[in-house]
Amino acid sequence: MDLLTNFPLWAAIAGIFFAQFVKVPIQFIATRKIDWSLLTSTGGMPSSHSAAVTGLATGVAIESGLGSPVFAVSAVFAIIVMFDATGVRRQAGEQAIVLNKLAADFQRLVDEAKLWQKKPAEQRQKELKELLGHKPIEVFFGGLTGILLTLILYYFFIW
């Protein structure tokens, strides 16, 4: 039953779900198109990874204090996750964009040359996932989302 009352865990989970859900209206405001696939995708505004780890660290800070070793672990974990989101994962997404363009250009060349007129479905290339990482602003707002949501949850449900 301790799991059901683990505030930092539930704050992190709430951060993930809230950030994933809010991506849909934010994207709609930006593009005027509803994209429900954002509910389960990586990348985008705000970063749900950042919301989760900052929610976790904030929940730990509230329950254990800023001087506790478990807060230190959760804070370092949050920093690593957010750094990775703007670094390695973002670069992988940028490379996926270039590779997808190369694949499309190659396919157009093949089609124009009519070398492979009836290509079997299993030989068609899948596009690589381009929305892997985050821009620094997405990580910042994801982190801010996690902190603020955790404080709100604590105020309404724990305090």
C-alpha cells in the first residue's frame, strides 16, 4: 500500500500524462491541426521526460528535504535526463530528418528511372522517427511543468 501513497512517484506520473496531453492543444494552436499521435510520441512541447523527472525531484524535495541524499540522486537524475533530451536524443532526431530526406530523394530517383516499377511492400523503407529529442525551450517548459504540477498536487492532495 506504500506505493499508493508515494507522492513523488505519483507526481512524476502526473507530470508525464499532463505534459503528453497538453502537447495536443499546444500543437493545435501552433498549426491549427489536431495530432492525437502526440499523446504517445516523444519530442514536442513540453518535454514529458523533463516534467516527470522534475516532478519526481520536487516531490522528493517536499517529502525528504533539499539536503537529503535521495533528493541529490533525483536531482542529478533529472539533470542527466534533461541534458540527454537536448543533446544525444535531439541530434538523433536531426539525423533522422536528413536520412528521411535522403531516402525520399533516393526513392524519387528510383521512381524516375523506373528501375523498380513494382516494388514489394516488405522492401519499402520505413521513415525514421524524427521527433526524438527536444529543443532547450521544450525541456525548460517540461521541467517547469513538472515542478509547478507537483506543487499544485501537493497543495490540493497532501497538504
